[in-house]
Amino acid sequence: MEPVYLTFILMLSIFVGFELITKVPATLHTPLMSGANAISGVTVVGAISLAGTGQQDLANWLGAAAVALASINVVGGYMVTDRMLAMFKKKGA
């Protein structure tokens, strides 16, 4: 694909993503974060398969970096989701 088209797709996705995120009400942030964590879990599986191919050094490094970053995203997302859900629990005596 032409680099011009790829750049256009990237810029369009940044714009659409920004517009969608700014329109989300505060009550939907926790469910959306849980969905994003599930997507990051899929990213971890894909990155593990990329890192384990052994074909090129660059692919192995990018795969390892993707595994690390997606894992941080998953763990951090679940920690934030758990903390937000804990705010709705009643305080015990």
C-alpha cells in the first residue's frame, strides 16, 4: 500500500478515536476500560506469536516490546477497574 494512503488512514483513525473518546460519558468509562483490557489481551497473544517466530531480529524485538507494553496495559487497566468498582461497594462495619 502507498505510504500516502497509510498516513491518511492513520490520521483519520486518530481523529475518529479522539472524537469518540471525548463523547463518552463518565458512567461508561469502567465498562469501556474492561473491553479495552480484553482487546489488550488479544494483543498479548498476537505479540507472543510474533515474538516466537524466530524469523527476523527486528520482529523478535518488536514482539517482545509489544508483549511487555500490552501486559502493562492489561494489568494496569484491571487495577484501575478494580479500584473504580471498589468505590461502589458499601463500607462494612
